[in-house]
Amino acid sequence: MNREFIRKAVEEADLNALRLALLQATGDPEFASIPVTRIDVRAGAGTTYVVAEDHRQRLIERAVEFLSDDLGKHAIGVPSDEHLRAMMELVAGGKPIGDRDFDIRKPVPAFDAYPRCANWRDGPVKLPEGFQVVIVGAGFSGLGMAVQLERLGIPYTIYERRSEIGGTWSINTYPDARVDTPSAMYEFSFEKLYPWTEHFARQAEVRAYLEHIARKFAIFDKIRFNQEIKGGRFDETDSLWRLDIVDEAGAQKSVAANHVVSASGLFSTPRALAVEGVDRFEGEIVHSTEWDERHSAAGKTVAVIGNGSTGVQLLDRISDDAKRTYVFQRTPQWITPRERYGEAMSAGDSWLRRNMPYYWNWTRYTGTLPVLNLYQFLVPDPEWQAAGGLINQPNDALREAMTQYIVQQVDGRPDLVEKLVPRHAPFSRRLIVDNGWYRSLLKEDVELVTAPISRLTRTGIVTTDGEARDVDMIVTAIGFSVEKYVWPSDYVGRGGVHLQERWSRDGARAYLGMMIDGFPNFFVLYGPNSQSVSGGGGTIPTQIEMWTKYVAQVIVDTIEHGQAAVEVTHAAFESYNERMDEAATGLIWLTDTASTDRNYYVKDGRLQVNIPWHYQVWHEMLARPDLSDMALTGGEPQGIAEFASPVRLSA
């Protein structure tokens, strides 16, 4: 590779990550001594560290020299914990990292083959022939669960109601659907150096990544496509689940399973447009999950309802194609920029990730820096509020920075600024990533409508102020019924209790977001109150690894104790949820009254999606199952005849 190409690649690189990679590859203390500068990113929603300006050129020259002349001369290895912590501290200019934080951050650079995995205590245990775990869904969570079981040698089958892998990344094919987390962080830590083509991957590429995972890790042939699990009943005599399955032709069958893991996801049940006159409208009504190649906005007058993540992503493309676009906004959102959003990976960047030892690992770590301390935005400060502040100093500062971003994006137009600046505090609702949404509102053929929708007519939409707007197409980007965690499956636990009925009475609740008392051997991934948004580098794939590791370890512990069934005790379930509800009462999700109306984080005054604890506490809760909170019963597990075949267990 010529030096000119290498130089350009280095100049485009994350120089702080490259500095650590060079230090690890060479051991040269000069790289450790290079100072860094702390900067705000994401309109103040996060901070990171960059190489000090007056040291950049020297670092670039050293990097070009190494990559041109010394590449391949240095042994590659996994650093010791002591060495790794020291380098992590250097990323932030030597800021010390405590033991609790180091335990959380250690897996992030992914030096180990499987940074987050369940393990047998003394090697694999021989299972009865026909032992079987059923996984529901072949999206991110389902595949992550399968990798854990595959590594442990525990037999499993995935049932997927669609014809392909992907889950939400199969369902959502609307214009410009993509991740709002950097691609290098929206991936599993056990798959190294995946060749992403964009810094924020589009839907098709994310789905292709999941297909790659399924094939590389020997999962694909264990997926049963076009087969939907309608529900199941726990057999208390045999400690097995009896599941009812329907295929695409409507044929029904029953299968048994020792354990069931529901990985149907949080965003699997689209919310229908509930407006008077829906049945009368003669144009197209398309939920964002229904958009495919049959749909087009070209030459049409289009209404886009919703300004959450989906509505913000698709507006720019749709308004480019449409003759005219009306944007119906119910609640203004905090919509923030992301560095390199929409940019392709350059040839140099891709080459550097493949060829510079350790660079990929350290870009994963530096990529987490902006989200390491989000908890600071969530806790109101009474003294600050008594002095006239709204939430606390960092949250109010973020509000001001984001407000200025809105003003700048809409060229200071007071008519738009008044409609676009939210009343609720940043982070009391999900922050949205800007995909040119604000700039799209400046197009001559785009109109922002903030009056509530009253009804639909045959030809259009009437708002509560009496104004009618004729449209050819309505695109509903109105989200999902997130409270329906395993919908529409009907699971029946001990004593004939139906999970959906129980949750409809008391709200969806779980122990650690994954286990429900009275439902042995049943686990939910991305379940109630399982999402951490308080920092610690916890992207969704990272959290999936934590959840699946926990579930796999519970299954392993149950097997190693010679028992067929495991469930959280009623006392532990109730105690956990009481402590969780109490912890939530002091956070902005419940205290900021401007955010609680129609916020999917909150249901009937109770936090339903997120966990309320600091990420350090949450990581410790998931580090190892506490078997004192569980009842292990049923005696030795039994095999299931239809799955019986020789089983080979791997270490």
C-alpha cells in the first residue's frame, strides 16, 4: 500500500484510538505521553477525548511510518487486565477507572473471543437425548441467545414467523431506515472486524450482518421459518413447555421444550392509527413497517404522521420524492446530530480497521465515551431547582445546547422554533438522531402541522382547528405497542395463569426484565424494564449479550444442580419490582410532568421500558444469577423424543 493512501487513511482516523493501538503494538511510551483534549459531542449530549491539536501531526507521521514499514513485525495478543486498565485510562488523559467501572468496560474492546458468555463450572454436563431450548424469533436477541447455547453445546431450535432473519431489521424497510448508533458499536463483540460500509449502517446491511452471524455460527440450519408460536402451557408434571405452532399454510402442530426464550423483541407489534374515519379514507395508509418496494411517494401529496426515530429518518427521502409533504407533529422531540451520520466508510478507514493491529478494538472503546455518563442527566437536583433551574445543571445545559441546535437548523425562523422546542427535559424521552429532519422543514413543499388530527375524510385529514388537507398517502410513523412484550403469544404458567391476562391487570413486570414468577423455564429478552439508558457503553447489542449470558447461565446452573425447572420466587419477584418502582420515582421519567403524557417509557404512571438504576448497579445484578432468588425443582431434566439424537457438547 502506498504512503499517500496510508497518510490519507490516518488523517481520517480516530487518532485517539490509533494512538492506543500504536502504544499496544509497539510499547513505545511516546504514544502514552501524547495529551488529549475533552470535547462535547452530540450537541452536548456526550463528551469524548481527542488528540491535542499540537500533537496531531507528530502522531500522524509516526502512524504512517509504522503502517508503511513496521506493519506485521509485532506480535498480536490479549492484554492483561492491568495493562488494559492502564490503556483505558490513557484514552481519557489518565483519568482513573475504578474496579466497578473496569469490570463493565473490560469487554468493550472485545479482545477476548467471547467477551460476555455463560460457562459450565467444570466442563459440559451430559444432557438427556432430546433436551431442547426453543427460541422465539430470529432477530438480534434470538441470534445472540443461539450463539450462547451453541457455544455451550445446548441443543436449541429457533422459530421465526417471517421468511427471513432479522426481526425489526427485516420488518422495517422504509426509506433511509438505519441504525442511530455507530455501526462499530451496533454489533456483537464476538464477531470481529465486520466490514461495515457506512458509519451508521442502513437496514439492508444490518439484516445482512445478522444473516452472516447465523451462517458463521452454525445457527441458520436450526431456524424454522414461517412458523409462529401462538402460545404454550407449562406442563407441571413433566416440567416441560407444550407449545402450539402455526405455519404459513395455517397448519398447526405442537412441540415440547425444556426451556423457552421469547426473543420477539420490544418493537414487534406496530401501533395502528386510531383516528375517526380511517376506514373512509380512499388513499393509501402505510405504517412504516409495511413500507416496501410497492410503495412510492413520487408525485404524491403525502402526510407523515409522527416525529419519533422512524418519522425523522424517513422524512427527507419522502419529501424529496413527494409533490407536497405535510408533517404532523403531536409532541416536539429533542432531535440531535451524530458525527458522521449518513457517511460511507472510506476505503482508508476500512483498510485501517482491517490492517492496523488493535485499531478496531480501540475504536469500539472510544465509541462508548459519549455514552459513559448519561445517568447524570436523569437525576433532578433539588438545590438547583430551588435556585430556579429546571432539572439539574448538566441537563439544563444540554437543553440550551439542543435549543441552539434547533435554532441553527431552521435558520432562526421564530415560527418554527416556537413549534419545535420541546417542553420536556432531554432524556425524559428517547433522544432522536437527526437525519436532516429540521432542514427538510425548510423546503417550500413541506409544511409542519401541529394542530391535532380530528378525523380522516375520503380525501384527506382534518385537524382540530377545522383545516382540511387533501393527501394521496398517509405514512404512519407512530411506533409500536411496546407494552405487548410477547404479543400475540399466549403463555400459560403454573395454575393455569395466562401471562397476557396477568400483565393486562398489573402491567408488564418481570424480574431483571427476564423472568416471571409462576412461569418456570420461561425467559423474555428485551422484556419489561430491561433497557439501560444510563450509560456504561450499553448499546442494544451489548445489552443483548448481557441478557443472553444471564439466561444461558441460569439454564446451565439449573442443569448443573440436576433439576428440570427454574423460576424466580414470588418473594424475590415482588421485592425486586418494589425496589425498582421506588428507584424510578426520583428520576426525570416520572418527575418531569411534561414528559409523562404518551411517553412509551411510561405506562399508567409506571416506568415500563427502562431500568432506573445506575449502570454500575445493573451490571452487577446481571453479572451472575442469584440462585437464592430462584426455586429449582423437578428432578433430573428429561429429553423430548422428537428431538432425540446423539448430542455432542463443546467446551
